[in-house]
Amino acid sequence: MDAEARVPQQNAAACSTFCRLWSLAALFHLASYNEWFASIFHFLLLGAALALFCRPNSLYRLLLLCALQVVQLAIQAPMVSNHWLFTGFINATILATYLHATLKKRGAALDQADFYAAFAPLLRLELLLLYFFVVLHKFNFDFFSPDSSCAARFYLVQAEHYSFLPRSFTWAEGAIYFTLACEILIPLLLCLRRTRNSGIMLGLLFHGLISLNPVSRFYNFSSMLFALFFLFGPGNVFALAPEKFSGWKRKISRLSFGGTMLLVAISGAGILFLLNYLNQYLTTPGDMYLAAWILYCLLIIAAFSTTIIKKCACASMGALLAPRHRWLLLLPALVFFNGINPYIGLKTETAFAMYSNLRTEGGRSNHFFIPEELQFFSYQQDLVQITSSSSHAIRGLTGRNQFIPFFELRRFSSQEPLAAVSYWRDGVSTTVGSGANVPELSRPLPLLLRKLLYFRPLEKMGAQKCTH
């Protein structure tokens, strides 16, 4: 079979691999928040993810999972995590691609290989855009300062948790440059044909490593990236993996009874040793999901390592990113727009600036080279400091040396219109008594703005502390 004839077969195998990894990413997301049955949508997401995992060649099961996640995201917005919003962009892209392909074919059956070839370039481009903003947002003075940097803080917490890691200021400072170097190298290596496999491996290792940090269960973010990394894999790697697995099965089936028992004993001892080692770090029932993630992570890295040893033909970058339908580039354009929000005066949360120490509010940006003058909107300039409140939503902000945009105070006040609140705004102290009807605060925000805009608290003075 010549190379051109093998492409549809490789695309179909790649689509099935992506579907299975994508379903696992949804499961690890649910596990990270322990929200299996928190709502009807979590229950439905669980069922859809399991259904797709069991039958990864079903386009309808993939579309069901994508649709459920997008609907759940729309309901929860804007109070969602960065990785879940980006997952929503990915799923919306898959749904839009299917809709376009269906309309174009006018009811004809959609081939799995063709569908993968249509949506995969868009997803690859969106992943590269995500890395672009993850790196861009970190080019600020506070991220490079060991006293305030999220990277330094996370390393020190990880060193405290894992006793074999050195605990020193020098290592914490090195974590800043190590983090940035990896996040720059991963997309660059993915873009070059000769280094693409190295880029995938670096991405798997780096995000597997940071997912072990006790600050948060970052495996929800890493599992999403693992699925997207494989979109950059050589076409024949998806055929090699099943072949290699079948080869292992044949070798095991030929073992004698004694050889089989020895293999079972060695495998069992290895698993018990790993679980016993992990036990010292598993302090809560939810940490069992971390153990499952570690086993999954090791399996993915091992599987990719064994397949890339053989000669794999990597496609050119142009072929990987070339969209079949140019109007679908609107979806990556939305990803780009979401990433530039902090610099144009819009939202500062869920703009892919997670743990970057970025500050753009109040005319005091800490970015190296993006000026405040680019801000077309004034939401970030209208800041208030909460001094007291009876509202459960904002009581935690009282007594802190922090600002929040007035937009967020309006959000909280419209949710609890009878709550009392005192705040400073433009140098003027204002107190709104319990039950007072102040139109500016109690008037509900427009639905579109309420769903799209979300701002984080910021420091009144000094460096921007490490927040999500």
C-alpha cells in the first residue's frame, strides 16, 4: 500500500486515538473536582465520556461529549477554569466542523478519516495559540521575581511535599526559567518536522511533572494537553501502536505457564512497589485519582516512546495546519481574541493567564513590553476596595489590600441585592446599607457581559501575587 493510500487509514486510527484520549481528559477533569454527580450535566458528561472511551470510532459519541461540555460551560460561565474554557473552544471547533461538513455533504454519511482531516488542523492551531499566550503573559516583572513568581512558589511547595527535591532559593529561581524554557520549546519543537516527536515527548514529560504539584490537581489541564499533543504525532504512529500491542499479546500468549506466572509476579510486584511509594503522598481519598493519573501518564509516555523508536514520517507544518474550510478559522480567531483580553481592557480571568503573575489593571501594567495604551475598554480602570460587607460572596475580600473591578462588585451585588457593603472608589468612601436599593449596584448585568467578562482581585501595592 503506497503512502497516499495509507492516509485515510492513518487518519481513522488517529481519530480513534484522539477520541479515547479526549474521553479520558473529561474523566480526569471530573475527578479533579470530585464532581462526578454534582449536577445532571456532570452525570451526563461521565456517561458520554465512558461511552466514547468504549467506542472511540463513533463520531456521534464524540459529538455528544462535545455538545454536553459546551452546554455545561455556557451554563457555568464565567466561573470556569482556563483549561475547561479552552476545552470548550476545542469542542465548539469539532461541532462547527461537523456542522459544516454535514451541510456540505447534504445528508451523506461522514467518513471518520475525512472528519479528522477537517478538524485536526484547527485544533493544532488552537493549541499553538494557547502556548503563545501562556508564554506571552509570563513576560512580566513579577513572574521573573523569585519573591512573587508562581513558578518559584509552586516549586517550593512541591519540594516541601516531595522530600527528595532540594529546597533552596536558587532552585526556586531556576524553576522560573525552566518553566518558561519548556513552554517556549514545546510549541517550537512541534512546529519543526525533525523535532516534532521530541516536542511531543517534552510536552508529555513537562506536563506530567507539573501535574504532581500539590497546589492543585493540575492533571485536569495536563490530560487535555496529552490528547492534543497526539494530533501532532506522525500518521503511522497510530498504526504502529496497535501493531506493537498485538505483538506483545502474541509474545505473552506463547509463554509457558511458568513464564506467565513469573511475568504476573514481576508486574504485580512493580505495581505494589509503585503504590507503596505513592502512598506516602496520598493523604486524602481524592488523591487516589492522582495515583490513577500517574499510571496513565507513565503508560502514555511509554507507549509513545516505543512507537517513535521506529521510523515515523512526520508531515510538514503546512500540511498539519492547513484548514480545509477557511471560514472555520473563526474558531482559532476566537481563541486568539480570548487571549488578548487583558491587554485591551477586558477580562483578566480565563484569558490563559493562569499563574502568570500578570497585571494589566489600574494603569499599572507589569508586562515587559505591552503598554497600557492598548486598552480600548475601561473595565480594568474602574477599581474599588472593599472595606466591609455582609455578602458571603465578597466577605473574603474585606480587610485585604486588594482591588477588584467595579464590574465584579456589580456582579456580587446583583446576586445579593439586600447585602450591605462599604467600599472605596476613586478616593470616595461609599456605604450601602442592608436592603438599600442602589440601581448602579443592584441592576443586573447584561447577560452577555455577565457570561463573557470575569476579573480577578489585584494587589493595591507591591508585586502581583500568585493567583489563578
